Amino acid sequence: MRYRINWLTGLLLLMALSTQAQSGAAGMAATCMRIWKDSLVMNPGTPVKWTYDQGVILEGFYALWKRTGKQEYFDYIKKSMDHFVDEHGNIRTYKLKDYNIDNIKNGRSLLVLYKTTGEAKYKKAADQLREQLKGQPRTHEGGFWHKQRYPWQMWLDGLYMGEPFYAEYAAMNNEVADFNDITRQFVLMEQHARDSKTGLLYHAWDESKEQRWANKTTGQSPNFWGRAMGWYAMALVDVLEYYPKNHPGRDSLIQILQRTAVAVKKFQDPATGCWYQVLDRKGSKGNYVEASASCMFVYALAKGMRLGYLPSSYTNIVKKGYNGILRQFIKKNPEGDITLGGTVSVAGLGGEPYRDGSYEYYLSEKVIDNDPKGVGAYLLAAGEVEMMRK
């Protein structure tokens, strides 16, 4: 009987370990490697393009590789970038003169590859992205336009797409003066988009006040979109990691992060632990808890605590948020890995068909499984929580 109990115990332990290996960050990475073998086709049937979606996923892979040392995660990053970067450092499908700040995002993966391999092609490709920032159109106060075709507009999304690369590149090349410019981007965004009552930031701000979605007095868009605030929160913790200790902008950004964290905490749903698509409209018709924003907030708060920018009092918020994500959005797959549900596929302002930033607009976009933006954010959130548990 003793041997039978030991055998059963061992079998149960092996089953538990197997399950554990395919959950959390590792389970999500396994899904990525299965359904996006080259991390290239984010939307099957569409042309393969240089797109920020990849960069969010690869951020998660980098964190997982750093934590585990498993070569397969680094190889996934390299294979993904090598599809676009030739031996001369040219980036396939990338057009600098589009001045689209979304296209800067993948630069962090290029820097990882350059620092790890020493191959010049990755540095040359990253240099092109830095060159784009030099010519990126700006508001009169020096804030980056989100895109050349979106004149005079700063979006929360753009802070995440551009600033972490800008900061890492500046730190790598000892270009300390660039941190003044990076600080400016966050200060201007908060100054023009923050709502004093809620502490939340509106999705975007139009300096010209000419956009149909813009408030004619403030230039602000009408609503607080969850993922936009998530991008912003992640941008703050990622950028701060590279700031020189004695740079005055560092304290400014820590204070902005702390104010942001207070607002994020305030709008966490007590019932689910997650956050809503339109953050301040819990209970309004059609609103729902959304996966990518929830993952982004968990990541930003957990990393902010780990690096000492936020107090440990946010631990319960992080735990409740992560447990809520597991309950609300994570499903086991027959293949042994996991699916992340509940991510809104996209949300923007302007364009054609026109997006007016109304509450109804934010609820009109599709909610899908395994959206790359949500998947990447989950990889990052799970990684931070797994480090907390050690």
C-alpha cells in the first residue's frame, strides 16, 4: 500500500508540474509559438507588416527569457525580427517618413538582439527608428504627434510606443540630454489629458481642437479608454527603468506614476478584480471588463512595486487583479496551453470610418480571443506576478 501511495503521489505531482508548466507566462508563450510560429501573421490572411502588435508580444518573451534563461524564447524574438531586418539593417515594410510613432515599438526587441548578439544590423535598424524620432512632428510645446496623418494629436498609446525605446536607446548610447525630452512627453500628456476629478487621462488630446472628437475648449477626447490608460501606465514603469538616478525628470515621472496608480486602484472592479473597457462607466449599458487593460494595470503596478516606485500596499490590488484575469479570461486549450479571451481588438479616434470617441464607439469594436496586444500584456503581467511569488 505504501508503494501504491508513493506512486500515486508521484503521478499527481508530475501532473501538477505539467499543468503548471503550461499555465501563466510559459503557457501563454507556448500558445504564441503554436499559433504564430514566426510571430509574423497577427491576423491570418493579411499581409505581413512591421507592426507594434509583435513588439508587445516580444516584450513578454524577453521578460520570460530573462527570467528562465530558456533559449527557445530568445530564438523566437530573433526569428521574428530577422524576418524584417536584412544584413544591412534595413527594415522590411517600414517607412520612416510615415512618422507613425507606433512603428517605434519593435525597436526594443532590436536593442535586445544587438546587446545580446553584437550584430551590427540590429543597431543599424534601431538607428533608423531613432532617426524617425528626430523628425517626428511635434506640438508647439514639443510633444510628439501620434502620426503624421493625425496632426497636432498626442495619444496615450504613443507614450508606450515611443518612449521606452527612446529611453533604452538613450541609456545605451549615454545620450543623457534625451531624458529631458522623454520627461517632456509625459508631463505634457498629463498636463493636457488628465481629469482632476477621477485622476484618469483621456485617450487623446488635440492641440488644434479641430478634430470632431475633440472638446472645443480643452482639446480632450470624450472618454477614458482602459487600454489607453494601460499603455500609459506600462510606459511609465518601462521608461523609469532606464532613467539616470540623479536626473530631475525621474522624480517627476515617479510622481506621475504614483498619481496614475491611485486612479487605477480607484477604478478596479471589486467584484471581478478587473478593469472596464470604459474605466469610469461601470454599470452603464454594454460596458464590460476587458482583458488587455486589466493585464497592463497588473503589470505596471507589480513592476512599479518591484522597482521601488510604488508602495507595497498595492500588493492586494495586483493579486486581486491577476486572480480576476485568471477567472475571467484564461481558458485551458486541448493542446495543453492557454487562451486569453476578452480583449477588444482595436480602438482609435478619427480615421475612416470615423471614430468619434463616444461611449458607444468604444463598445462597438470586436472582442476576441488571443489578440496580440492582450497576449503580450498577459505575458508581462504573469511574469511580474510569478516573480512576486518567489
